[in-house]
Amino acid sequence: MTARFQSFDDTVDRAASGPRIATLRAELARRGLDGFIVPRADRFQNEYVPPSDERLSWLTGFSGSAGTAIVLADRAALFVDGL
């Protein structure tokens, strides 16, 4: 068992968000969907999200504590808590 400690190092790759959003848009088009909502929560709606469920951070580079992204075919928005 390995001990894990909280780190405040920023490990998010923000440069990857453009290609990842483009890939999501291609998948939306392939499936005939208009958009996709990506919350910063896991399937249980927990505030503290395990690294395996950091979808919002992976997609957008946002690493804060509260946010949601909406990705449409021609635009995207990121809503965060302002703190």
C-alpha cells in the first residue's frame, strides 16, 4: 500500500484541451448529439473527485473545486464558482 498526500502542484496539461474538445465534438457529431455536459463531479456527485474521475480537468484544464463545461458543435462554455 502506498501513502498518498495532497499536492498543490499544477499537473494539468491545458494545451491538450483544444484537441480533446475537437475529439469530443467529432464523437458528438458521429452519434448525432447536439452537446455534452461535463460536471466536476463523479457518478455519486461527490465534491472530492478521485483522480480517475477528473473528466472536467482532463477536458478543459480547469482544476478548481467547482465547475461545469458545456460543449456544443460550434461553441463551448466553462462555468466555475468564482472563488
